[in-house]
Amino acid sequence: MQITDVTQYHATHEMDGAFHPTWIPGFAQGSHEAELFEVETDAGITGVAAGPSLGGLRYDDQLAGLLVGENPHDMRTVLGKLDSFRLSGPRPWHVEMALWDIIGKDAGKPVHELLGGTADPVPVYASTGAVMDAEDRIEYIDEHVVDEGIQAVKLRVTELDQVDIVREVRAAFPDLTLLVDVNKGWAIRAVEPEVEWSYKDALRFARQLEELGGVGWLEEPLPRHQYARYAALREATTVPIAGAEFNDGVGELTEFVRQDALDVLQADAALATGIKRAVDIAAMADANGTEFVPHTWTNGAGFAANLHVMAVAGSPWCEYPLEPPWDPDVVSFFLEESFTHKNGHVEPPTDPGLGITVDWDAVDDA
């Protein structure tokens, strides 16, 4: 089998309103955009995947120049070429997901089964995307978390004094697992610069979370390349430390494991590794006693890919983006079916490959 072409498509969905994602300070996001990639083979099997949009930047011709003629089953060679592409281009790991879609379709099996996973349901946590005052966030949790049977929620805060939001939510929901994401690992500086924390800031905040109890983890309290400071913080607090969702490639992620710097590793297959390397990193993390719970906040194809990885890794949680108007239908707007939870759990796809079907009517230039 050989790859014969790589074609890129742009997809845009206008949301019913907007929200203010903490990873783009000062920005009101009212649409969801994605770049879809279709990889064709001489066997008549086509794989699809998608990554976040970089202002509509096109790079399918460059990818085709590297990949056409290669066997999609030869993952070592393909990943080596994607490594080369990464040297001077955008992160290409989502393209590797399309190759796994091909491999799974060729075998007639879902990706997770090929890699030794099972289709057992994974518990979800409701992942918010914006800072919200305590009163509004409590109302959100009542409606979208407790009433839906979800057992955990991730709160977003960006300032030290916003620990009061976490404190009021804890008082309102004493038995709910709280995860806290302060988004200091990275940011898109499109409007305003982010406010970084020092090690002392992060430790001060962690100490206050210790007093609240029941906090599942503190996520990205420091810039994503400060491995030694992450290790020191983890040593200094009883609150589990999570991060590395956007660290790029095996080298950076291995460094977190090598320095024993995290309790929860969150590498996203669509952004950081691709599927094969995500599974490898998850195994490395497990051998080190580190949990693997990948970031999923990209799109429906990325969610599917990470769900396959979770099924192999035995992840204890699945990040479930839910910040209306950003909901499962927005996440998966270019797919025929959305990923919706059932009683607080989501099931890995069981159809061959990634198990997704593109709704081409939702793609701008299909």
C-alpha cells in the first residue's frame, strides 16, 4: 500500500455566542475552525484527521511531497518524515492520526484494538474554558455537571486571588472532584500577553488548594519548559501536579518523566505526539507511576484520537470540553456524530480506524 495524495480542507463553525478562553487572553471566541486532512492510498482506503487552524495556513502540498509513495503502515519512516517537516513547518502530528485511520480501516479494527486497548467506557470530567465568578460557575455545575451525572469538573483560574472561586465551588459541592487549570504553560498572544507565575506564586496557590481538600490536580502552574521547577513544586505540595499538554514531541515529554516532574501527564496526540508516540509516552509514564490523561480540546477528530490512546493507556479520566456555547456539537461540528457522554462516561469508537465520519457539508471547501 502506498500514499497517493494528501489534501487539506478548511472548516468553520459559527457558535451561538462566544466565550473567553483562558489560553487566548483578552479574546472572545465565537467560532471554531479546523484544518482537515484527507490521505489517499492506492488501495482505495482514505484516512482523515484534523488539527487546529493556523489562520487558514495551507501545507498539504509540502506534506504530500514528503509522504506520497510511502507505506502508511511503515510508521517509523512516516514519523521520521514528519519530524523533518516539523523543523520548518507547523506541528504535523494530526496527520499521523489519518494514517492510523487508514491502518485501522485496512485491518477492519478500531485503532485502540490494534494497539492493545479495550472499548471500556472512560469517566469524563467537565472541562471549562473560561474564568467565571463563583455564583455563575456554581450554576453551571448544577446544570451541566451534577444533573448530567458527571463526577468531576475542571475550573479555570488565572490570578492568585481567584482561589476564592475554587473555595466557593468546594463549599457548594463538597463531594465533587475539582481539577484546577491555571493555564500558565502556554498562551496564544493574539490580543493580550498572559500573566506568568513564578515558582513562589505556584507554591502559594498550591498550598491554598491543599487547605480546601478534594482537588484532583493543579494544572500547568508554570511555563511548560520549566521541568526542574515542576519537579520541585511536585515535591513541595500534596496537590497532584498536571501538565505537558502542549509540549512538543517525545524529547520534551520524556524530560517530564525523567525528572519525575508531574503526577499527571497530559500530552495531546493531536498537538504533541500523534497516536503511536502518545501510546509510547503513556507506557513510559505508567512505568514511572505517572497517570496519563491527555488534553482533548481541539476538535472531534482529535478527541477521537485521544480517546483511542486513553483506551490503550487505561486513563482514569477523559477531558470533556464543555463551556457553552462550546459543547459536544461544536467540538465535532464537521463530523456526522458528536461525542456525547452517557452517565458521565464516554466510549471509544468501535468502527474501523478512528471510527469517525466527516460531514462534508460542514467543510468550507469540500
